[in-house]
Amino acid sequence: MRRPDISRHNGYQTTRLNNSTASADKQPDIPLWRSPIVAIASLAGIGILIAITFIELTAQPVISVQANDVSDSARAHSNLSKNACKARNSQLKPRDVQIDIIYADDSELRRDAEVNNTLLLMRQCSNLFDENDQQPDTGIRKLPGTSLESALDNIDTQISSKRTEGINFPAVIVITLHENEPVPGQPIPDIERIKDKISNLTRNNQGILVISGPIGQLQKELRKALTDNPKARICPFSDIKSCTQRAFTEGRRLHIE
């Protein structure tokens, strides 16, 4: 074993290890891209990406319908529609059919398209309202009131149209609702009619329906009316994300009878 060279300089003692010994112990540098750890991490990342892509491409497609309440009473609660949009769009996959409806005194179709690029979906939620946090100009909101029945009728029309085209995917329907208010010139809102319309949309495993946002007496009435319908549920504002996720999970497992 070599002893370290010892020398004195300006009255101070210093120790130097023999350079040849240090050089002998030094390992050659390995390029980062050839590191086993990097290689394993890269393969794991590719494997995860392939798995995610496989799951998305093999998942049961659905007809995804979202109907947003844009009535005057809902304007002060715009976060309801924004959060519902984010919760729903985060569940969409390639080949799903995306149908968007807005409603107040009447209802209006705003989007009807097949989902291809899921990366652009969240932008739709950020553009849902204009800079004044108001819905853009529409052909509805000419009269005061909120007609849930009009929204349900429009949803039924759009889904029936898809069925006629041979698209027999189960439906996952997400509706935001603040108040179910009378509209001048229209029948008084009736919970039994609403129950029948919802039953028609969900019967024979045709779909899952979620109504998010109602509070107070309206929430109680809807919950009571839909107690015997396992394919329909009422969700509070705080539970929009998990409620929507459950609806899509169940909806993708449905087989229309």
C-alpha cells in the first residue's frame, strides 16, 4: 500500500494522494441514455402509455349528453355548469358521441360530434362562458323560467336520432339544474311528467342520468320521484366530480336490452 506523500509548504503540512492510485479507482463515465435506470424508466413509461391507449380504444363508447341550465336563476351559479363540464369532459374517450345542450325557457343543441382528440376537451369548459361570465347569445332565454322538461325532450330527440343512425351506444346524461321554474305559456312543471321522461331515457339499460345542483325542496322532490329508478340519481354540487365518474363507469358497462 502506497503512503501519501507529505510535504511542508510555508510552515503548513499538506497531504497529497498519489495520482496514479486515484486514477486506478476511477470508473469510466456511462452516457446517461445508456444507464439501466433510464432504460427501465423509459420502458415503463412506454408500457403505461400503451396500456392507457389500449384501455381508451377498447372502452365501450357512449352517447354523452350534457344539458346545462343557463336560465336567469342559474347565472349566479355559473360554477355549477363549469364544474359539471370539467367532470364530464374528463371522462370522454375516443369514439364517444358528444352532445351538448343548453336550456332555460326552451332548449338548444350546441354541439353534436364524435370525440377524437380528448386533449382539447377541457378548453371547451374554459370557453363555456364569456368574459362577463355569461352564456353567449342564444336563441333561447326569451322568457323567464327554467323548463327541465324541455331539456329532457330535446335529449330524447337527440338520442333517438343517433339510434336511427345505427349508433346504439348506451347514454350517459348529465344535467345541471338550479331551479325548475314555470315558463309563461307552458304547463306548470310536474314531477310525475319529469319522472316519466327520465324513465323513458333510462329504461332497458339505455342509459344513466345524473341531475347535478338542485337544492332544497326541488332536490327532495326529485329524489323521492326517482327512488325506484336505479339508473337515475340526484347529486349535490359538492359531489359533481365523483357522481359523474360513477355514471360513466356504470354507463360503459351497460348492454342495451
